[in-house]
Amino acid sequence: MPTYQYLCTKCQHQFDVSQSMTEEALTVCPKDRCPQKRWGRGQVKRVLSGGAGFLLKGSGFHATDYRSEGYKQAAKKESEAASPKKDAKEGTKTETKPAASKTLTD
């Protein structure tokens, strides 16, 4: 169930209410949520809020799972073109030895 934010126009009190999407919006400040000592019966209006972010967790869905084959082939060609060329001498290694350190003796 979504949570909606409301603002009382009489006392400027903001509060949240969990309601079904099919439920009608509140029009009067609920008695149990009113901060005034005597229930003010102020009119309320829904306030736009950021809401909760949409977050997928787990290992089951990724945005790239359903890419078309044409997109995948173009991306592969692009990544191959961007990668550095391999040298023919790549198989040979040159080893470097650390410089010998001098020790001081008396």
C-alpha cells in the first residue's frame, strides 16, 4: 500500500497515511492525527512527495538482460575498436632486478 503525505490547511500539520490506491483521498484532518487539543476539522490536501526509490535487489534482473542482438553486436564492435592493440612481443618478458643496496660497516 502506498503512503501519501497530507497537509492540513488550518494548522499546517503534515502527516502520512497508508492508503490503498483505490481509496478516496482524505478531505478532513483525521481526529487521531490532529495536533490541536480540540480537533480542528481542517481541510487537507495531498502533497507531492519524492516517495520511495525503485530498487531491484538480488541477482535476477539487470537492465541489459533484454538488449536486442543488434545492440549487443554493435557494443562488442565498439569495445573491440576501443581496446589497445596487442604487441607481437607480448609473450616475452623482461625481468628487472632491484638495485643492490650498500651496507655501512665501521
